[in-house]
Amino acid sequence: MEKNITPKYTNREITIVWQPSVCIHSTICWKQATGLPAVFNSKERPWIKPTEASSAEIEAQVKKCPSGALTYYYDNGGGK
């Protein structure tokens, strides 16, 4: 994947933005103990499936990203 590409994944309520060039691959997003493995699965493509959890769960998980490679925005411009 080119480093300047910024993939986005949406469930039509919240959009997850992944910046691969910033990612430090901490595994916090997908490990069972710390993450949402149903949403973030590094072995599948696409590796982010935002329809597999609530928007609130996704928001909470993305906020744990230590590098800031994962961010989000609500599609309606608001929040919860």
C-alpha cells in the first residue's frame, strides 16, 4: 500500500480513517484482550469492518490508538 493513501471505512454512521504511514502496529486495535477483533482483523481484507460493532464501541477503541493512525468522524457531523 502506498504510504500517502488514507483508507476510510464506514458503517454509515461513523467513519474510521487509517493512516498507514503513521501506524506503529501496536496491535491494540485487534488483539482480543485490548481491541475489537471483529472490527480490526489484520489477517483479512478489508482489515477494518466497522459494521461489526457499535459506533460507540468503535469510537472508544479508536481513541486508544497510541500512534494516532486511527481516527474517526461521525458521518452526520455530530456525535453519538
